[in-house]
Amino acid sequence: MDRHRQNPSNNNLFEPQPLHFQVKRDTPATKPQKERLYRLAEQHKITLEVDVEKLTRSDASRLADKILAKYGR
């Protein structure tokens, strides 16, 4: 058995192919996310150093996770 024999269907396996990439949009934080951040800040008596109204969904989620990790529920 010759393992090094080329399979004809794999001849172009390593040929360059066009890259199809679509940049994800930064969607704004949802109303419930904003409300949760304001509630957490008030509950833990902290001042948010960012403008909650300008956060993206991922940034709002990340900030809420950081607050919960540091201060708890």
C-alpha cells in the first residue's frame, strides 16, 4: 500500500482560495442590559466610568460580568 500516492480529488487541497469574511457589526446594548447595569451600579453603590448608553451589547455584557465578579449579586 503506497500512502504517498496522491489522490486526484485532493490535488487542489492546498491551493489558495478566496477568503470570505464578514465583519460583525457592533450592535448597541439592549434596554434590559442597560437597566441591569444601572441597577447593579446602584445596588453596589459604584459609579460607572463609562457611558452606558454608548456601550455595545458585548461591552455591556462584559461590564456586567466584571461587576458581578468583583461585587457579587
